[in-house]
Amino acid sequence: MFFDIFAFQTYKVTQYFSNMRYQIRLSYNGEKLCGWQIQPNDTTVQGEIEKALMTLLRIPVSITGAGRTDSGVNAINYIAHFDLPDEKEIDAAHLCYKLNAILPHEIVIHEVSSCNPEFHARFDATLREYHYFIHFCKDPFCNNFSYRMRQRLDVEKMNKAAAYLLGEHDFSCFEKVGGNNATSICNISEAGWHTYKPSHIELMGYPYTEGDYIVFKVKANRFLRNMVRAIVGSLIEVGNGKKSPEWIAELIASGSRSDAGASVPGNALFFTGAEY
């Protein structure tokens, strides 16, 4: 009997939660978080926000994000949405303020706003973008968000290799085993390495040599689990001379994850936005 009552109450909540839709724009430092998706016994972005919404609104709230990020991965201007019943009227700006007051320091809510009831943070995204940062010099101000490599890489060869990623392909070779995706086909529209100067060089004159810092930028309609970190690890194999640029094309054709490069650390990876 208890089970039947609980099921009925859950059904009522589900029915009500379809009237008003709200969009959240947020950023997070993934260092102490086990990725976006809620997991039992782990601290995740989705889990922390849902817990905070429950505390403030006194009803269970399910939040949907633009995509999953792995443990340790960061995000800037990430988009998510949630639904509330019509009778649960809220002041979006005040809710934003209250969320920031109780969420952990690693998560910040930039904006909460009402949106089209048909808007979907995940399925309406047409493009997603990631950046991966690497530095070659000893720099205590970069270690948390950049991967230090002691050996310089051939950026020209890595960009030649990255060109083979462009277009629609089956990217099984870069997908974590057991990823559970319906398809491994993605369409990459941009992929390339660039040199850059971190802010502490521009603003405070930290000693700098041209080429000390590089960033990989990649855009696609969708990404597979662990895909960007595996791509970067494979491009590093080209950059350090172990593989030729054409090897990337062979990898994509083979579809074998075991043949690709090792995944690079997640702390240097940023989800940097989605286009709708």
C-alpha cells in the first residue's frame, strides 16, 4: 500500500512539473566535482544544484544540462534548464542570488531566467565547444587549469593531424569503453591548436617565451564520453614525433580505442559554451 501511495505522489509531481521552464547559465571548477551527471555517493554539479533547489523551493526539482562533463572537467557559461509548476511562482533574480549563497564555491550561477517551455538545454544545442590548455614552462599559476609538458610539441604537425578530425565521422576510437551512446557519429566543425598568453603575463609581466602556452579548441554538434581528452592525447602522440599526422585518419577509420593515445588529465579541459 505504501508503495502505491508513493508512486501516485511521484506521478502527481511529474504531472505538475511541466508548466514553467527556467534556464540557468552557470560556470564551475571541476577539481572537487565528479562531473556533471548526478551519481550516488559522489559530489556532482547536477546533484549540488538539485539539492540547492530542493532546499530553496521545498519541492523536488530535476535539472537537465547541455551535456555531461567528466570528473575534474571545468565549464564556463554552461546552460541547463528545469521545470516548475505554474503555482510555484519565483523571482528568478532572487533565486539566482539564493542559489549562489548556498552552493559550494566551485559552482556559480550567473543567471536564472524564464524560457520557452519547449526549450531543451541538451537536445536544442547545435554546437558545443571545448578548450584544452597545455603549458611547457614551470608556472605555479597555471598548474590547476593547464597540463604541463616538459617536452615541446610540434604544433604545426598537430594542426595538420587535427584537420583529419573535421567533418562527420564515427569517433569510436576516441570514446571511453562502455560509453553507452546510441551512436558514435559526431560532426566536428573546428579543431586546432593556438598559442596564447595567460592573464598573469598580460597584466603582471610574468616571464614568458613565445610558445610557452598552447590551447586546443574544438567544436562539434556533440561529443562522446572522454572524447576530447582522448583526441588531445592522440594529437600529443603526433606532436612529440611518435606518430605521423596521417595516423589520426587511420585511427578514425579503425574505430579502435585501444590504438589511440592515452586520455590527458581533466583539470585542463573546459566546456566553453553551447550554441542554440
